[in-house]
Amino acid sequence: MEVGREIPDWAISEQMALFGHIYRPLAALFPTRAPEQLSVTARSLFSAVHGIVALGLEQKLIAVPIDALRSEVAIIVHAMVVGLTAK
């Protein structure tokens, strides 16, 4: 999106639906966390995965090879969840 350009309502709605796929499992893992905390953690996890995938698809200098993206994303998500649940 261009800086200063208004985001269409449909795009916001779709993005929030995608975050639900992250938020709901986190809420089940951490039932005592406040919704605001869960939202920030969901966004952090999304951002981490998005970065790995975006760099991999663009094949930037430090990119994960495309054929390894799926397994590396699984490793990162698993490590984060294990780390969070260990607290």
C-alpha cells in the first residue's frame, strides 16, 4: 500500500479474518491473557512469518530457499509457541 492511501474496508476485514487464524489458537493456549496482549502476539507472529515468506519469495540476499520455506516457517512457529508456553 502507498503511504497515505486509505485502506479499503474489505481489505481490513479480510486481514482481520486472517489474524483470527492466529489469534484463536493463541487464545486457547493462553486463556488468562488479555485480548490486547493476544492481539499483539498474533501480530508479532504474523510479522515474523510474513518476513520469512516475503524475503523467500523475493529471493533476497538472506532469503530462506523457496523449497525450505514451509519447514522453516513451521520451525519458527513451533519454537515461538513452545517458548511462550514455557513461561
